[in-house]
Amino acid sequence: MRFNISTALVAIVVVLVVTSLSLFTVDQRQNAIVFRLGEIVSVKTAPGLFFKAPLLDNVRYFDSRILTLDAEEAQKFVTSENKPVLVDSFVKWRIVDVKQYYVSVQGDEGLARVRLTQAVNGSLREEFGKRTIHEVVSGEREKIMDLMRERADQIAREIGVQVLDVRLKRVDFTPEISESVYGRMQAERKRVANELRSTGFAEAEKIRADADKQRQVVIAQAYRDAQRLKGDGDAKASAIYARAFERNPEFYAFYRSLEAYRQSFKNKGDLLILEPNSEFFKYLKNPAGRAK
């Protein structure tokens, strides 16, 4: 009885081991190749559970998702103007023929990336060599990317790979060209700045000249008006003096003498040398104005 139970358990274990060695699964993210003694016997591209010959067959899986090939550093290319530019790009690709992929690159993703990089760089070198810097930077950038994708895809099909997209992330001048371009830009900005300064200086001089002209005109007009007002005032003062003289000549003479005294002795340092019997002192000696 014990022998039968042991035999059954051993048989069950053997069956389980054989079954586990005979089954394998493929999920939706993978493709699989079944090898028998090193030869390809089948390719599994649909997800599911599959059988294989135990101990004779082995399975190798390959990623069927979209992969990205991103250059580690920008590559240098030369335009039709013989100007070097630095190009940074990336490629979207996936395996579409897993058997051809294995036969061409032994299923080595690194080798596939090298082949794709060579294909893309070759297309870039050819397309950039036909175009100017302006065209590759902005003018025909979309067209270049479409052509590169088509050509790279044609080459990639030979290794069982499909190129879905090729994009140029950045197109820059080399440091030498950049310095030259920046130098020209700086010189142009300086020229424009100097031109603006010259124009501003000329406008400023024009404004100053116009302001000086208006100032002179205003001063002349003010002087004219002042002289006219002064003349009118002098005329009125003379008329008042004349009328006062006509009414009382003696008082007028007395008033004028007082004005003369005040103006002559206005400051302490004023000095006036006259004869004692001078007419200038007649009102000091005799307020009535008559000499003694």
C-alpha cells in the first residue's frame, strides 16, 4: 500500500515537472521564438499559453512595444553652405518581424540600435548636405523628418524593425559658428544703437535750437513790452510832474530837492563835495527856498 502511494506521488511529481517544462506563456507585450536544438521551429506573436517539447525546446522573448532610440550626444553634419551644425534627434521603433530580427541581429537590441543609428545618420547627412542652414533649422524641418523616417524605415525593415517616427529635437550651430553668429548679431545691434543715438542727438539738437529760438523771441517780446510799459510810465510821470509844476512850482522844486537829498545821502559812505553857497543846499538853509 505504501509502495502504491509513493509511486503515485512520484508519478504526479514527474507529470507536473514535465508539464511545467512543456508549457510557456506569451503576454501582450512580447513576441517569442521557440528553438529546438538551436533551430527556430515556431514564432509566437499572439498572447496566450503554448506547448513546447520539454528538454528539447527553449523559448526566447522579445519586446513588442514601441522603443525609443535617443542619441547620447548631438551629431555634427554639414549643410550645403559647408557650415557645420549639431543635430540632436530621437527615433521611435518596434520589432515587427521577430524572426527576421533574430536572424539579422541575433536578437541583440544594442546591435539593432547601432544599425538604426547608422541609417538615421546617413539620411541626415544626405538631407542636410542638400539644404542651407535656414532650411534645416526652420524652413524644411518637417519635410526632412518625414524623408528620414521613410528612408530609415526602408533600411530597418531589412532587420525586422519598423521605424515609426524620427524627430529632430535640436539643431544648433557649432561653438565656432555660434561665436561668429553672435559676433555679427552684436555688431548689428551696436550699429542700430549708434544709429538711434545719432538720430536722438540730432533730434535733441533740433529741439534745443527751437527752444533757444522761442526763448529769444519771448525775451525780445518781453523786453519790447517792458520798454513800452516803461515809456508809458515815464510819459505819465512826466505829465504828472508837469501838472504839479504848473500848479505849484515852488513845492515841486522843494519835492525834487528832497528826492535829490535822499538819493545823495542814501548810504553812510556817500560823499558829496559842494560849495557852501551851492543851490543844492538852499532848502536845507532856508525851508522856504529863499537864500538869506
